[in-house]
Amino acid sequence: MRVLKVEGGIKKFERKITERSFQFAVRIVRLCQFLEKQDRVSRTLAFQLLRSGTSIGANIEEAQAGQSKADFAAKMSIAHKEARETHYWLKLLIASEIVAEARLSELLQEADELVRILTSIVKSAQTRNES
């Protein structure tokens, strides 16, 4: 697992997650473009994956412009849930043998890392809201 170095506080950390989630979304879009050319089941899963996989970064962006600490925590929590859902759809594509595991291993790992990072951010934000 890659470790993000947190220098300059939470803002630098948030910039990194913003960029990572954007690059992740680009990869999800490309995967879904491939899946759209396949059978009906693949297209249906592509729709679910596209929705959740691109929503992660969108919610992180919204959190950056949050009107309060609670708003920030809520948006990051949604991003966390979307990351978990995306991880699920990627695992399902592999388990149902629609896409070979070797082809999705890096994307699945990045989804897992996004979940872990967002878990940390949400816990930290909730702690700050309680104080």
C-alpha cells in the first residue's frame, strides 16, 4: 500500500485525495466505455460503476467547498460510501468473469486505498466536529 506523506497539514492531504479521485474517475470512465461495448449485463454494471466511481471525486470536490465542518464531513462520508460501492462493483466484475482480475487489479487496489484514505478523513472530520 502506498502511504501519503502529510506535509503541510490536512489541506495538502485533501489536494492529493482530490487528484487521486479524479484520476481514478478517468480510469473508471475508460473501463465503462469498454463495458458499454459488451453484452447487456456488462452495460448494466457499467452504469452502476460509472455512477459510483465518478461520484467519489465529485463529492470530495464538494467537500472542499463545504460551508461548515459538518458539511465537509457529510460530503466526505458520501465519497467514502461511493468508494466502497465502487470497490464492490469492481469485485463483482472479476467474480463474474466479465473482466479478468489481472486487468482490474490496479484499479481494485486504488479503490481499496481510496476507501482507506476516506475512512481516515471521515473519522478525523467527525472527531473535529465533536470538539
